[in-house]
Amino acid sequence: MLLSFLAITTIAVVRLRDLFAVVMLFGIFSLLSAAIFVTLDAVDVAFTEAAVGAGISTVLMLATLTLTTRTESPPRHGTLLPLLVVCVTGGALVYGTLDMPRFGDPQAPIHQHVAPRYLQDSPAEIGLPNVVTSVLASYRGYDTLGEVTVIFTAGAGVLMLLGAIRRRTACCDDTGKGGSAVNHNLVLRVVAKILIPFVLLFALYVQFHGDFGPGGGFQAGVIFAAAFILYTLIFGLAAARAVASPGVLRVLSALGVLLFAGVGLAGIFAGGDFLDYGVLASHPVAGQHLGILLIELGVGTTVAAVMIMIFYLFAGRTR
Amino acid sequence: MFAAAILAVLVTMGLALIRAFRGPTVYDRILAVNMFGTKTVLFIAVYGFLSGRPDFLDIALVYALINFISTVAVLKFFEYGGPGRAATTPDEGEGD
Amino acid sequence: MRHIISLTLILAGFWLLLSGHFVPLLLGLGAVSILLVVAIALRMDAFDHENQPLHLTFRFTPYWVWLAGEIVKSNIEVVRCIWGPVSAISPTRIHLTATQRSDVGKVIYANSITLTPGTVAMRLEGDQIEVHALTRAAAASLQGGEMGRRVRELER
Amino acid sequence: MAMIVDALSWVFLLTGGFLGVSGGIGILRFPDFFTRLHAAGVTDTLCAALILLGLMMQAGWGLVAVKLAFIILFLSFTGPVAAHALARAALHGGLMPLLHRAEDDPSKS
């Protein structure tokens, strides 16, 4: 049922020419996919989808829309060739899946190789109830470090692209305070003021409880950023910049990556391998715990700082 | 009985989806998406019970918060992005 | 100062209820988090001085109960409209005067209006609230002014 | 006692589900945006609250119930604000509500 909704939404997205409506439907799309992830028991993925897909990406897409036009330009080429390409690719993918073991088949390679080790040994080796966090932060520490660096680089890239052409960023920040209905909206202002501390604290809760339940640095960073975005939306860019200035954010985003890598290096100095947290404390499990906590903090800091930074840039450009 | 509740939520989601496709104004779409979000919160909460994993509730909580923020963002976009013109004229609807 | 303390306490309660893990590490992290959030909230507050209405929370309970009753009643009304013939609805637009003194009071009033289905506060400017009501009856019951009086009693 | 709570929670869940579907039908049937707003209000307030209350009763006292209560609280905070902001934006954008009779004051937007 959910899948059919998903398919219908996709068709509608393709057919609509009004980009705004498309963005709205994308919102529905990501809500749906999160619901599907939930039904597939992929809690952490659903969490990420919830935070990133439904909230931030909608906001960023809208911000992009304000930089471009609202309606899609009519296609310049025929639809036959792309359709053919898509069909062939899709066919190839379906053909590929024919070889794959049946869903949930215990003989499948994926269940023979690393998964059992992760599932069986992780409680003993890492000592965390949430296996996903163990895998992400410990067994696959290199990958995650790579991802964080990618986010950092992406942030730097957007910063350069949009920051280079900043014509009116600095001067016109506060013009919005005058005529905008959202800024003038008493109801929004009061409720946002009540809500924001709770959102922030909730983000930190997600940050530090990634060990026990779904959550972790990525999700926490996004939620934290969302609180700031809400603040920026309602009180204006200037106020938000005064709370967390772009300079501070830049430092923070780099600091997050450095914290992650630093924990890894600390492992070397303590006599282990890079990103081996077992040696960080007297007891391996305690060391793992400490290491994961620290790198999750690094991830969260980087994600939040980069997200807020990108949003500032977009917001600064749209005025 | 949880199944009945989930079914009702799903049907509501479907109805909201129809409204989101139909438009006709952008506000109708925003309304539908907002409602869809609330229903997703409910869906996740009930599903968490159905499968006995109450830690899904954190996700539902995130949704309740994020959904609101994106609605505000959308409205803010209209203040700047589409003054008057974009908002008043009902758009062409699906498939032109 | 009172706001800071009340915010800290409420956030602490929020954290404890969310977390459910009472080990020293998480409690410590929670304390740090709360301090961070309060610091950020303070920085945000510095830019305009709207008071935290948290201290009103305790007086809310009777109002919430009354409001819940109203919500149930008006829900039944709206559902009847939905299943009945479309001609049964009579959309109406009215203006109300919010007699609450504080901004927060006005916001509570406007939100209560919106929270009861059948009536939506569309605009709140100065002390004028513009309301869209699904039926004339719903509009009339608002004009009766009971909700406004109850919200006014909340502030004091 | 336990049975009463159980039965009550089923009643809540079913009523909530019914309200949800009603709201969904409402936003399809009602003639204009502002009236649809009311229909959506039905699903956002009582429907959500009833379903979550039903779940709370199933969960019993504990952290799960507390989290459900938080969801209700957040929804009841954000729901009306979103509806209000939406109505205001629509009005601001020049969308006129369909009125029963035109003798009400013409809007001044």
C-alpha cells in the first residue's frame, strides 16, 4: 500500500510542471519512504530520512527555487530516448536482482559474511545495545570518517559557490522584518520561542543516546540545525547570525572533523591502530564507548554547523 | 485492532495524497502535506506498537517537530519567492 | 532570572523523561546539554524580550480540561458537516477583539480558536483576531466570548 | 480494571481512525481552501490525540506513555500554529474565503 503511494507520487512528480508542487510532493515522498523504512525495521535509516528528507531537504530545495524560476522549462528533446535508457537500466537492475538470494534467505552471502559477526560479537566487543551505531562508528569507522569529510567538503564547496557571488548578503538582512507576514506573526513568534529549546535539547538527546536507540551524530546534527533554521525563518537572518556567527560555525565544522580524526590518532598514540578505540581506556569496552561517544560528537558538530552554514548562505541570497 | 487503526491512518494518507495532487491552489497542497506529515507520525507510532518496538516513538517525535518547521519554511518561501502572482492563480494542475 | 530557572528545570524534566537511562555518564551529558541549550536560549532571547510563558503552565490544567471538552464537541460538529450534505456548511468570517493583556495571552486565545475545529484564527493584529468559521453556529459560539474570558482568567 | 482500560483504548483507537478518515473525506469534499482547513483540523487534533491516547493506555505507565504524551503535546502546539500560519499566508497571498452570504464585511487585505 505504501509502495503504491510511492509510485503514484513519483508519477505525479514527473508529470507536474510546477516546481513548487513538485517540492511539496517530494516532501510526501520522503515521508512515505521513511514510513517504509520503519516497516522494514530499519530504524536508523528511517530516523535519518525523517530528519533530513522531510525537513532540511525541503527547505533547501525551496531555497534553491527562489534562486531559480518556479516552473520547469519545457523539455527540449524528445522523450523516447530517455525512456529507452531508463527501461534498459531498469531491466538490467531487475535482471541483476534475479541472481540475488531471496529476501531474508539465511544462506544469502550478506548473512554469511560480516553480518553475523557484527550481530553476535558487537555486544561483547563494543558493549552497545544499538548495533547500527557500533557498525557505523567502530567497525566502519573509516567509512564514517570519510562521510563526515565529504559533508565538510560539500559545505566548503557551497560556501565557495554561493559566497563568491555575495552581492547583497550583508546589507539587506533585515528588510524582511518589515512587510513579511511570517515575521510579524505573533503566534509563530511566541510558539517558536517556547519550542526551540525543546528541539535543541531533543537533538542533544538524540546525539547522546545513539548508543542505545536509533539516532546518533547525523540525525542529531540535522535536528539541531533545524532548530536554528526555524529561528532564522522567524526572527530573521541577522538575529540568527548574532546567535551563531558564520565564523564560529566554520570553526565548529572543521573542529568536528578534527575531533573525529583526533580520536583516531589518539588510538595510534595509545598503541593501537587508527580509529581503534579499544586502547583509549583501561578496558576495551569502555574505550570503545568513549571513542564512539567522541566521534559521534564530532559527526554531530560538523553536520549541524555545515547545515546551518549552508542555510545561512541560501537565506542570505534569497533576499 | 491496531491493524484497524493503521488501516484508517493509511486511508487518510491516501485521501490527503489525492488532495495534494489535485491542488488546486498551492495552499491546498501545503495543507495536504502537513496533514500527511501528522498521519505519518501516527503511522509510525502505531506501527511501532504493532511490531513491539516502542523506540520508533523517537522518530515520530522528530517528525512532529520537523514537519512543523518545514511548513513554516514553505510559508516563508511564499513571502519572498512568489508574491501575489504565484499564490493567487490556481496552477495548471497535473499533466499539461 | 526566574525564567532561566524555570526553563532549566523543565528542560531537565524533559531530558530525564526522554532518556530513561539514569547512569552517571548520561546524566552528566544531560546536564551539559541543558546548560548549552539554556545558553543558546539566552542568546536568542537577547534580541527581543518576549517572556517565557512557562510559569503559566501550572495554571493551565483546568483550562486544558475545558478546552478538551470544547474540542470534542466541535469535532463532532465538523464531522457531521463532513458526512452530511455540503449545503449544511455556512462559511463565515468574523472579527473578534482579544481582550487579553499580554501577547502570550492573545496567542493562547488564537491557538485555542484554531485548535477547536470549525474555527480558524486567520489573522492576529493588535488586538483584532480575524476568524474563519465553518458554520454560523461555530462563529456565534465564539462571539459568545466564553473562551476569551477563560483565557483572560489564565493571565492575571 | 485492566479490561476497562483495554476496551477504552480500543474505543479511542477506532474513534480516532474514524475521525481521521472523516477528515480525509472532508478535505476532498469541502469547496474551498479555508473550509478544508477545518476538515484537516479534525484529523490533526482529536484524531491524533485519540489514537495516541489509545496507544498510551496500551503501553501502561512508563517512558513509552510519556513519549506519547510528548507527541500529543507537540502536535497540539504545532498543529494550530501551522494551520494559523497557513490561513494567514493564504489570506496574505490574496486567496479569498468562500463565504456563505456576501453580506459579511469585505476583507481589507
